[in-house]
Amino acid sequence: GHQGGRGQGFRQPWRDQRAERVLSESIEVGSNWELLGDQISLPPLGKLTTKVDEGETLVSLGSLPVYDRAADRVVPKMPAKLKAPSAAAIFGASLRVWDDATMNKLAAGGEGDVFVSDVVLTVMMTAPRSIYPWDIVVKKVGDKLFIDRRSGSALENITNGETAPDPLQEDKENVNGIENVNAEATFVHQAFREQVLSSSKSHAFGEALPANLASASVPAGGVKYKRF
């Protein structure tokens, strides 16, 4: 703003001069795609509110490893090297909803109408705050809906710089680009999680995880199926 004499200067109100970012779609929309129903704009979603109860636990499986207190001893003067996660943990994605035997059993038993994972549900609920593009797949089987990520999607990756003043560049070849930084953050998260959990102590939730669900849960964890 203009600089005047003492008591006479003024400053212009701060304004964000950055141009609105336009990012590539997470999936190419085909020209032959048919629009089902009405399009929903994001602003109205931000005004929606609802009261949800605690929900009812229908099934509990697996066990949850306890936190290894040895990690508390890591301080600047006594650092610990972060170990690479096991091969199975690297960028592993959760089991798809429609491939989950327990989900299918609950659907067949009429225990619900819409089935979705916690991660996808969280993404949908925070849609008005999303900056990075994403997409989901909805399958209708009879009168039941199954909602999940698309195969090959990075929907479950941890995001970085989504609301940063200096946004990351959308460049797959750039080591500091959005895709590579998010993949690196996910790798570090999985390595840290695996390292700070005990390999000998755990809290049992219920019956053991089915084989295909156990292989998708690294490190081994517990799963709860809830109805709201």
C-alpha cells in the first residue's frame, strides 16, 4: 500500500492473489458416460449437518497390536533409525468392499443397505474440503450398494500440501510432485506404524481375520463392522 507520513500510511487489506488451481481429473471421464440423477455441487454439502449415534458393532475380527513403549525412549539425543516396512506393507491397499466375505455375508443377511469402508466414507464426508481430485466406484447388487475405491487408485494414500500456501506441483516426474510426495508420506507412515507396534502383545477383537483380509492388513490388525 501507499506509505505516507507518520499516522498517515495505510495498507491494503490482504488478498489471496493466487489463481485457482485446476488439477487433472483422477480418472478420464468418457464422452459416452451417462449421467445418473442430478449433479451435486460441493458448497451445499458443507452446510449439511446430521446427528449420528455411536453405531452398533455387528462383527469384530482379528487383534490389535499394542503400542511398544520402547518408542517413548526415542528423543533427539537418542534417535532411532526408521526401518523400511516389510515388503507386504509397502503401498498395500485394503481389501475391496465387494471382495470382503464378511461384508457379503452381512449384505446377504439383510444387515444393511449401503456398505462402505471407513476410509472411503471419510473421504466422502470431507468432500467439501478436498483439493486433490479423487473418484470412487459404486456397485449395485440387487437392492444393496457397495462403495469403494477404484482399482489402482491412490485414494488411501496420505496427502501432503493440499491446503498449503505454496501448493505442490502436479508433476509425476518431479520427486517433490504431488503423487511422489504423497506416496513417500504413505511409505513413512506404514514404516512408523509397523515399527512402534509390539510384535508379541496384542488385544484380541474376536475371531482371527480371514486369510485374504489378513494379507491386506499390514501390520496385522483388528477390524470392526458397524451399522449406523
